Amino acid sequence: MDAGRVSATEAALELIAELVGLHGPLMFHQSGGCCDGSAPMCLRRGELVIGAQDVYLGQIGGQPFYMGAAQFEYWQHTYLIIDVVPGRGGMFSLEGPLGRRFITRSRLYTEDEEALLPPVHYGPVG
């Protein structure tokens, strides 16, 4: 586990690098809403306004990852691992046209890991 609350597999990092090359700086958001909202959405950075009800979880591939606060209530005790599988995800996520989709895998923190977690940050970072 790294110091954040989220990481990415090698496959996800490769896809992120490909998408940065195509679209420039990116951001990720996982909301738990409709339209495949429980999957991580990859967007051009700034395309979604981050507000006080969004939690910053860290970076993957140099790109910020946020989660809606209500969704974070369910996921706060889990370490998120962003991966890639074949198929089409949410219609607004940038990877869809490439025939791949980001998914979230997770595992519970150990008590020792959870004790070392930094406090969460609500709202935009950087």
C-alpha cells in the first residue's frame, strides 16, 4: 500500500498514460450515482467541478482521484485498487471508446494500516 487511499495496477497506469497523451491532464471521480457512477470515471481535468462533498483520495498515474462523500462513507475502511478490464464503462468516461474500462477493486485495511492513514481532504486539491 502507498501513503494514499488509492493505487492503480500496471494495466491501469498504462491506460492512464495513453489517455493523458490523447487528452492532457485527467481526473478521476467515483460517485456511486446512476449511469455506472459506482465505477471510477476518467475525465479531462476540470471537466467536473469538485466541491465540498468530494473527498480527495490521492493520485493514480499522477492524476487526482476523488470520491463523493456519501460513497466514501461506505468505502472509507477499504484500500482502492483501480484496474482495467475489456468492455465499455460509463458513457462519460474517456477510456470507453478504447474498448476498456476502469474498475475498482478493494480490500479492507488492516488495523495497523488504518491507524496510519492521513486525514481525508474534502474539496479540490492543488
